Amino acid sequence: MTLRFIGIDPNTGQGESPTVWVDESSKELIIQGWKPDPELEAECAAFEMPGHAVGIPDDEAVVRIPARMVPIVRKACDAAESAGLR
């Protein structure tokens, strides 16, 4: 695994640190964020649309990151694209 650090929440403190990386070997974005409150997680789990199973599979998770991290996520997308991750 080759993780490339992209950025961290600019308002992070000592205890919280939403972070974005690009895994250049697996060609994936890696996002660390906050766990959602139970109501939000339940709403996500109930989401229905064609091609999307209801529920959250055991090997997946819902995370939250602040909107102020949009530039960091964009930078990660650009880095992933430039590394051939499409």
C-alpha cells in the first residue's frame, strides 16, 4: 500500500482529524471522518434507488467530513486522476 497524504481538516484539534489520502497502489481515495449520529446512519441505511441495495453492508461505513474539506477532496480527486485512477 502506498498512501499519499492529501490533507487534513484545517480546523482540526488534538482529538479530531478528518483526513484524506490517495492509495496509489489500489487506486482508491481513503477518507477518515466522523461517525454519523444514529439518526443519520439510519437515514443512509434506508436510502433506496435502482441499483443500490437498502442498508449498509458490513464491510462499508458511513462517515462525515466538514464541507470546509471540499478543496482537500478535490485535490485528492485530482491526485487520483493524475496517478491514473479513473
